[in-house]
Amino acid sequence: MTRQTQTSLLSREIERLLDSGNAGVLVTIIHGSEAVGAKLLVDETGSVAGSFADPELEAAVVQYVPSFLASREETRTFLAKEFAPELSSSADVRLLFERIQAQPRIVICGAGHVGAALAKLAAFTGYKVSLIDDRVDFLKPERFPEAQIDLINAANWNEAVREAVGNGAGVSIAIVTRGHNEDEQCLRAVMEADPDYVGMIGSKRRTNIVLQRFRDAGVEEEKVLRVRAPVGLDIGAVTPEEVAVAILAEIIAERRGGKGGSLSAWRRE
């Protein structure tokens, strides 16, 4: 296979990876080998494209990719012996690891004060935003001129949320609607996907009642425990804008592997 053919194949595979919502790693040999420039694309499902023409090195890279993805790093260079000390002839080959993933998305259920502030803040920090509400007046384009904010009128909350979330890969969800009934409808739709993050606004007492209803309905405990409720990091937030900061901070912490407590100061009026 020529280098040009390999590049074309990898381009198609990267497009497929981005469309799937999965994460992957593009690994390039940058020093210490006659194959400098050769690339290997490994996605989180174990699918591999490209070639180093060195089966031993390729196997070591494929084995290490899950650890690199778990580190939340975007890019890093390694000597092969750093992650595969058993390698012999290729031990001093230097490789560039680059995380490949679609632009992170946030689905916000509720375009009230908190939802609107969160949408603007998330767009500013580089997220693609889907803002959902069943009130047309709250979704006027002039309120959200940012190109990264997609406004969705929810004639049916369940259907709108399902369509926006998809399979959940690479998606964070903040449920901040105007009422508990709408919150539950959104959460019910979310439970059928596998998003990276789910947070729901409300007091600890109220959110516990909602989550217990899902347990009683037979929802797996693992899925229930993944819901951050009350949503957001505890930064003492009071205003809608501050609550938006707390929610986005928790989403970023989850994405980047950071740590933080849960927000307890915010209560729905």
C-alpha cells in the first residue's frame, strides 16, 4: 500500500470515527525508524486502520491505546519502550499519540435562565450545544445568535431528547427544565442512551424521589447512580449564571478526569 493510499484510507476511517461519536487515537512514528510518518488509527472499540509494517510495535500500540484514552490527554509523545518495555528492535522508536474525537456536545433540557446561561457559556468554551424547550418564545434566534447553539422546539420532550442525544457517545446532558414533570420526561429519554454525563437540577430530596421512581420502574442501578443530582460542582452558586458555571465545571471535570464535589446550594424556586 502506498503512503498516499494509506492517507486516503485513514481519512475515511477518521470520518467514520467522528460520525460514530466514539473516541480513537491516531499514532504516528516521528523518529527512530525507517517508517517515519507511518500512521495507525485505533478506536476505542479496538478497530485498527493503517500500518507500521512492524507487527510487534503495532500490537503494543493497540494494547496501550485504552490507557491513553483513559488518561484524558489530547496529545503526547512516547518512546515505545515507555509503554512496552518488552519491545526489542523498536524500543527507541518515538511515537506521537493524538486523541481523535468529535467536537464535544452538550444537550440542555430547558431554556430558562439557567439553561440559557449554560448554552452561551458552553458555546463560548467550544462545545456544540443542543438547547431544547417546549416554549417557542424561549428559543428565539435573537436570544442565541451563536452558531454553535442548535435550538430545538420540543413538541414531545421524549422524542426531542432522544433524537438530540442519539447513542450518547461524546454527549453531556444537563436537565434544567422549568418543572419536575419535564425533568422526569427528559431523564426517562436519557436513560435509554449511554451519555458521558447526566446532571439534573433540583434539591437533594426532590432528585432522590425522582431517582427512586426510576429504580422502582426497574432501571439498572448503575444507570441511576450515574445521574449527578443535584447537578454541578459546589462553588456556592446563587445566580443562574453562577449555576451555569458550576454545571459546566462538572461537565469539564468529567470529560478531563478532574475532581470536585456536587452542588448542594442550588434549589429550584
